[in-house]
Amino acid sequence: MKKNLCFFIVFMLFVQWTNAQNLLTNPGAESDYDSWTKTDGGSGWGFGGGEGLAFTTIPHTGSQCWASSYSSCALTQTIDLLTKGYTVAQLDLAPVISAGLYVQTNCFNGGTISITVELLNSSDDVIYTENIANNATLEINLPWTLKNACINGYGSGVRKIRFSFSGNGTLSWGGDYGPDFDDAYVYLVSSEASFFEIITNNATDILSSSANLNGFLYTQEAGNKPVTFEYGTSASLGTIINADQSPVTTSGSTQVSATLSDLIPSTTYYYRTSVADGSTTQTGDIYSFTTASDPLAGLDNPKSMFALYPNPTTDGFTIAAGEQTATVAIYDLSGALMLTQQAKGETYINMNSLQQGVYMVKVNGLVAKLMKK
């Protein structure tokens, strides 16, 4: 009896994998194409952010993302699960695989995308294929959107995972103007029937006084699971906010998020996800982000403002720039330069290339806020 009990305890510890990590290397283009096999089409892949790519592409997180072109471009990475530390016995339990990728377009780069997850055996034969997106059409001006899937029921034998994605612009001239990609991920979570897994993801939309926290919950049992984010200016955290999706009542995978406001500019915040199920509470890893500097610090004197209209706008605005030629510079709230234009007198500034949001318009050191809807 004691022997069986010990086996049961060891087995439960064996199958319950906590603090799941993203198995992809360089998942968000921060190291260019490192660890990815690149196939170029059209004028080839582009990477960067802000002015680093055509049409002023803004990454989902970090400072870079990938941009496809006018003919199909593909990136592929193969994960060796044994090299990552998983055992044959663990893998033959067919753990749930969660995989996904963020995509976006702006007013110039609508197109089609494909995202594929292939499970390989020890001979590199494909034993299961999940098409998260198969030549799916993305309309223009699509904000960063997660395309993802949870994969289970594929049986034993998986030893590697091949993650691939491709983009193809709908227009047919040179330049990096197909759909953009960022923040790919592949996680393995437990195959235990009553298991639930909470994962912390990167914060997004980080401004000087606000940010969006993100996480991922996987559970194989429906129920009432409150999900929260703990955060603070040190790793001891201290403040709790409910996820917008809390409580999660369905089984399967759920993306969870919460918006923080009234944050301090130029400050590092720490955060993690947390989920409760009865008397059991599980937390994700602690992540951090740093708020942007206050873009309007010292510029709140009403005399420093100037006239522009309409505000809010949908496509552009007219500015009264004065009799001398002036440089009009538009920044996002993180301080990234979006576009510049010379102006004299009443001049129209076209903003069709910019996404919806709040911007700063600077003219010879003077500043005004502008909202694009």
C-alpha cells in the first residue's frame, strides 16, 4: 500500500508541470531572425519598429516585429522537446500544446496569413498538423490580434514541434507591406484531467501612466475560477486587480487581461497572474515593464499650445503654423517619432498611415494633443 501511495505521489508531481515557459527562441523579432529559418518573397522580410519599417509599423511589444512583403514570406522554427528537458514519458502523455501569434495590418498592408503547428516524431515525420490560420484574409487597419489554438488528443510520440507562419500582401509593388507579426509562443501544459495552468504574458500598450497586463489560463474543467493580476513597483507586488475576464467559467484556453491606470512615468512595475480554484491558488511567473517618460512634462503652459483642427480626426488635420516655415512632428505617447512634414500658414497634415490613438503634435517646441479615431 505504501509503495503504491509513493508511486501515486511521484506520478502526480511528474505530470503537473508549473510555470510553463515559451519554448520558442526569439519569439518577437528582438534578435532579428535568430533561430528562425527565413523564406523571402517579394522584396523579402523586414524587421524593426517605428521608422524602421515601411508605413511606420508599431510592434506589439518590445522594439521590433516582422513585416512580410507583397509575395509570400515565411518564418519557421523547430523545437526539440527532448533538448528542452522533457522526457519521453512526459511527452507520451500527450500534454496540451498552446500556440499562438499576434498579427496586425495598417491602411497599406492588408493581406493573407498562414500559421501552422506541426508535431513531429523521433524520425521527424509529421504526426499531427494544426492550421491556426490557412491563407486567411486580413483586412486593412486590423489592430494587433492574437491567432491561437490549444492542441490535444494527438496521441503519443511527439518529440519536436515545428512552428511556421507566412504573410502575403494584397498589393503588388515593392516594399515591406504585407501583414506584420510579433510575439509568437508555444507552451506545453499538463495532461492531468483536473489541471489548470496560469501563465503571465508581456504587458502591452505601455504609456507614461497606463499599461495593459496580459496572461493565459488553460483548464480542462469548467468551473468558477477567479483570475487576478498582482502588481507593484517591486517584486513583492502588493496591489491586486481583477482580470477583465474574471471569473473564467469555461474549459480550454482563455486570454486574460487588465488595464492599469494612474501609473508613475519612467517607473518599473512588476506583475504576475493568479488563479484560484477552491482552496488551490496558482500564480504565473513575475514579469516587469517600465512606463514611458511623461511626454508632456513641462509643456502644460497654455501659451505653448497652438491651433489644429479637426480634433479628434479620422484621417488628418489642418494646422495654423504661422508665417514662417515650421517642422511639424507627430509622436506617439511613448515618444516615438511617427512622421514629420514642413508647414507654413494653414497646412493639411495627412495621418492615413497612422493607427487610431492619441498623438502629440510638436511645432518648433510647442505641443498639442491630437486623437485619431
